[in-house]
Amino acid sequence: MQASLFRKFDLFAELDDRELASVAAVAKTRRYNKDDVVFHADESGDVFCLIREGQVKVTMISPEGKEIILRMFGPGEFFGEMSLLDDEPRSATVVATEPLDVVTIWRSDFLTILQENFSIARKVLAELSRRLRKMSNRIESLATMDVYGRLARFFLDLAKESGISLDNGYVSVTRPTHQAIANTIGTSRETVSRLIHDLMRQDLLLSEGKTIYLRKSALDQFRAEL
């Protein structure tokens, strides 16, 4: 695998050519189709994954048999590091939501990279802390907010993480399915559809194809209400 590929990942941005070459020497590429399972919860974890192209959802199944989406990851992001660090089974199932191309690194090689490159170890720890903070906020939302508040926070997080600010007063984001939103904020697809239609009637949100356009004033309103 070409070392230049890894310069596209923020995780490896601070490495020199020699260090990048050492990472490239132990990395492999895997491809998955839409709806393929990358790994299941409770499996042993032996591979670290970085997304080149595509998207995955990290999910768990509730005692009632309902899917709960914990997180979505896209190009440039990584997953699968927890089991490599604590030597415990996978904590969740990861599924490709579209054709997926990932770079994989085996546990022993990944741990060696962390030991030899403090900048990578620091970025992994910083990302783990960020995810923990986000999960804490989500638990707070589920415990204290009504469905509208949880949907508002969902859109705020989506705009912050992947939104593109436009000159026409909107922020564009890739449109998740209503079911995916429902599984993320702990409600039904019908409720999500109803609330989104309400936002559209208020001209706070537009939906075209695979894109949602969030009015910037709506995002300001969401922040004020939360």
C-alpha cells in the first residue's frame, strides 16, 4: 500500500515519510458492500479500521430487539480501537450503510505504532475523549429532553460534524433516513417523520434527494432552546 495514502488521514498527518512507510507496510485494504457486517458485538477484536470511502453505523440491539444506532462514521474516521486497547470483546456491531473501503491494521502492529508515535497515541486518546463526551451528552438528552429536543440536538451535532455552510443562509448535510434518526434518538420513525415535516412547514429545513438543508436561524433557535 502506498505511504502517500495515509497523508489523507488526520491521524497520520504528523508522521514523516519513513514513519508513513512503516505504517503502510502493515496495513491492508478491505471492501464491503452495503449492509455487510464489518464485525459483530461480542466478537474478539483484533483489527483497527480507518474509513477511506463509505460510511458505517455502530449499533446495539436493545432487550426489546430494537436497533439502537450509537454513532455513524465516515471517510477519514476510525473505529475498532477499543478492543485493541482493553483486550475485551467488541462492544457493538458495525455495519456498512453504503459501499465501504477501509484500511485495516492488526492489533500487534497498531499497538507498536502507538508506542512509537506519540502524536498518533495522543490523537486516538483525544478522539476517545471526544466520543465519551458526546455519549454523555446523548445520555443526558435521552434522560432529560423530549423528542423534539433530542431531534434538535441531533441536527446540531450533524451540522457541527459534517455540515457545509452555504451563502444562502443554510447548512447542508447528508440526509440520514428517518429510521436511522429514530434509532439514534430513541423514538419511532413515524414521530421523526412528523417532526421533520413540521420543521419543513416552518421553512426551517429543506430536503432534496440525499441532502438536508438546515436554515442557520433554525440552528440558532435549537441552541437557544437547548
